Amino acid sequence: MSSNKGVSQLIFVFWPRRRLRILTDEEARLIEHFRTLSEADRVAMRYLTSAFKEVSRF
């Protein structure tokens, strides 16, 4: 990882137990990509990830 971190790499994620952690490089990259999507595509991604959570066995 380069010493030059993007803003999304410094974002902390809240978990149900209120623990904080720094995003991985892959998570930061996905957030940056998500931000470039149109609003309609963002809504579609939210529905898709919600559907994945509902059918996931984990």
C-alpha cells in the first residue's frame, strides 16, 4: 500500500458491536468506484447487495 492514502481508505466502519476498523485497499477501491456511479446505478447496487445479504448462508 502506498503511503499516499485516499480519503476512503481512512474511513472507519461501524460494526454492530461498535468496533472501528480501517478499510482494506479493496474496500476503499470499491467505495471509490461506487461514488463514480450514477444515482440509479447506486440504488441498483444497494438492492443487489441487500439481496445477497438475504440469501447468504453466512
